[in-house]
Amino acid sequence: MDTIKQLKWRYATKKFDATKKLSKAKLNVVKQAFNLTATSFGLQTIKLLVIENTKLREDLVEHSYFQKQVLEASHLLVICIQNDVLKEDVEAYYNNIQDIRKTSNEILDPYKEDLIKMMAGMSLTKRQQWSTNQAYIALGNLMTVCALEGIDSCPMEGFVPVKYDEILSLDEKGLKSVLLLPIGYRAQDDMFADLKKVRKPIEEAIIEF
């Protein structure tokens, strides 16, 4: 597959074909891509909600500034952060490393203690911002993977997180919503589908040394 061709094909889809649904295989690729996204220290303080339920998405449209992509797409992805990063999260991460790689505690413990200390030295606001930065990495990765898979998407910051959190009971799950990504297939009459991409010349966007 021509990567650049697919990235040029990608655009922020404004109108989805509500009759076209992602196959389980395609949806699994998206899920795997999210889980394989690089995160700082590999700590993964983000979670992905995959929402297919039509009634639930109807309730969310109002709190998405009435952007119909939320409802018309095959699935709505909601990227969330943890409310906080706890000592237990770091310990669980290093336990996972040990289980998978069989690395000794003697090697892992100094890194684990440094990360616990680093997180404890941040304010709650800074820890949440740190996690939000990881959410944006995941968003970019998902958009690229979707393009390569021929899946349309529309990155969205325009929604009311507090309402999403309420409707999806995210506080009970220790989560906050930060980004949306409706995914599916473009409608044939989406006027934005055939517009040429507007980008700076590559010589202006990139500096080489």
C-alpha cells in the first residue's frame, strides 16, 4: 500500500455513510493499534471507549455541538485519561514487564522507584496534562492506521467533556474524556471528500541540517 497516497486520501470526514459498518476484523485492527500506541514510559494511562450503541450516541450528539459524525459513523471512539496516576499504576506496569520479559527486580526496582517519585513530584493537574499528551499521541496513531486501512475518521475536540463523563459514567471508572474520533466510511455526497489538501510546501514545513 502507498502510505503517502493513503495519507492524502485521508481527511476530517464531515459526513459518514450510516449504513456502512466496520467489520470485526477492521475494528480489531483499530483496537490493537490503540493498545500498541507509544506512551511515555509505556505506562498507558489512557483508555479507549468504543461506542457502537446508537441510542447512546444519540444522547451524545447534543454535547458534541450537534456534530452528526458522532451518530452517523460506524463507531465513536472516545479517548480517555485516568483521573490520576497512582503508585499502584506504576507498580502494575513493572509487574507486567516482569511477567512478560522475566526481568529481575534487581534491574527493574530502581526504574520503578524513580517513576513513582517523578509522578509524586507532579501536581494532579500536571499528571492529568501528562496523560492528555499521551492521548494526543494515540489520536495521531489511530488516524494514520485508519487511513492505511481505508477507514475514514474525524478527530474532534469540540465536545463537552463533563457531559460525556456524566452520560458514560466515567468518574465511576476513574476516567475523563479528552478526545473523540468517529470512524467509519465517508458518505458519497460529503462535499469535503474531493477537496484538495491545503498544506504548506514541504520546504516550508521541514528544516534539514
